[in-house]
Amino acid sequence: MSNYQVKKYKPEHEDAWNTFIASAKNATFLFDRNFMDYHKNRFEDYSLMVFKDEQLYSVFPANIKDGVVYSHQGLTYGSFVLQEKSKLLYSFEAFKALLKFLSSEGINTLEIRNIPTFYNTVPADELAYFLFKAEATLTKRDALMVIDTTHNLGFQKNRREGINKAIRNGLKIKIEDTFESFWNEILIPNLSKKHNVKPVHSLEEIELLAARFPENIKQVNVYKDDVIVAGTTVFLTKTTIHPQYVSGNSDKNTYGSLDLAYDFIINHFDKQKRYFDFNISSEENGKKLNSGLIFWKESCGARTFVADNYVVETAKYKTLDLNVI
């Protein structure tokens, strides 16, 4: 019988945490403490580390709010993070220990936003199975549009016409070292005008994160006559290209600037990455689909993955049993 112990993350654990994340099978650079902690003043961290026989076996990025623990509200996704060599039965006991620890700390509810499976480097559906066994409640299922570059369906005619339009208009693509022109001239004005919101990251925050993760965060801009007309801030994980922010000026349809930008980043990075993640195309906790977004993304060759959110009662650890035969 193995012994499992759960500890709350503390700053002195940073090196061990980051080393574990770097080699995990279901984690991205967003789980690195140098990323997570950029907004630590906004969240009360409640990240956990599970040890098996005194060796770090799993980590769980999390925060706490109003007595509920979340698999971090400051991140796009979360997970019960494991190594490639992790075994199912041991991982089950580690997850059960995590629920028991939370219950002992007076935490009754755990909310998990599970990482979409295409971000995993090898099969890693343990958590989905454990949540089923714990009778967790599925509270949200978003539809994500994703291109598999190993089976690329390609751009449909209307998207190819957009690329040709961009070429005829003399648009040029540049990978930039600075984010300022895109943020101040394109992204912030567009979000303010269309939705009356600001980007999730400020310009200063994205510059800080890009300095910390120069191989994972890139800025791609589109120019006409040396004037920026569109751009995208791209996040790169081990498996996936994800345009975190995409925006163009009022002439984007006339110039075909966004078609050109997407075509470039898909083809520029696809030799290293299998997937291209367009992000969610659903609203109201997955209950409604945005047909316009879906049509546009599918015309680029994207098809559907899902991302699930669950709520689990920590007291379920008392009855959690694999019923192994």
C-alpha cells in the first residue's frame, strides 16, 4: 500500500512545481508558476501537490473563492496534472487523497474546468473517469473548433478568396517582438467599440508573459503600406497553436487581412504542432452555438472538440471506489 500526502503549494515549491509541469502529459505553460503568478493579486491561490511515498505524483492548479475551490479561475483550463508514466490505479488513489484533504479543510465543493484533450501529449483521460466515479455534475460543455494539421481539410473557396484578396492588396505578414501597436491601435479600440470590454491581459501583462515565455507567446501582425491592419497574439503549447487574441481594422473584409493571418500562423507553426485551436464557439455555458463563428471556422477546416466543466462534492471520497476485479 502506498502512502499519499497532500500539501498546499507554497512559493518555496516553485522549482519542484515547474519541473513537474514541464514534463507532465496534461499541462501547458499556463500552469507554470511564472505564468500563473502574474495575476496572483487577483486570486487567492489554493494549488495542491499530491505526494506518493514522499515523491511528487500530481499537482492541481487552483484558487479559492467564497469557500469553493476552483481549478484556477485565472486560467483558460485546469486539470489534475500527471506524468506520462502515471498509472491509473495510483492516480485514482491520488485523486481520492486530494478530495479527502479538501474535505478535511472544510472545503465542500470543487469546480473543475478540464483541459481539452488535444492539449495532452499522450492519452490522459484519468480525471474524466474519476469525476464519473465521484458522481460529479457536468455544469458546462463548450464546443471548440480545432484543426488537426495531420489531417488538414484545408480552407474552403471563400477563405482562399480572402487570402488571394490580401495578396492582391499587397498585405505583408511580420512576426514582431513588440505587442504595443496591435494592442493600442487594433485590439483595445475594437474590443471597446464592439463589446465595451478590455483584453483579459493588459499590454503590460502580455509583455511580461512574453518576456518570460518567448518560445510560447508570439505576436503576428498584418501590414498594408507599413500600416498595421490586423494581428494575432499566438500561444504555442507542446501540441497546439492557439490565437489568444485576433483582431483587424474596419477594412479586414475588404483586404482579407484575417484570412491571411490565419493561413500564415496555421502553416508557419504546423510542422511543430498537431492542432490549431480556434477557441470556443458556444455561449451561455454551452447551451447556445454561435453559427457565424462556426461557419467561419469550419470554412478554415476546423471541426469540433468539447471542453467540460464539473462540480464535485469533496465528501465523495468516503464512497469513492474503483471496484477493481
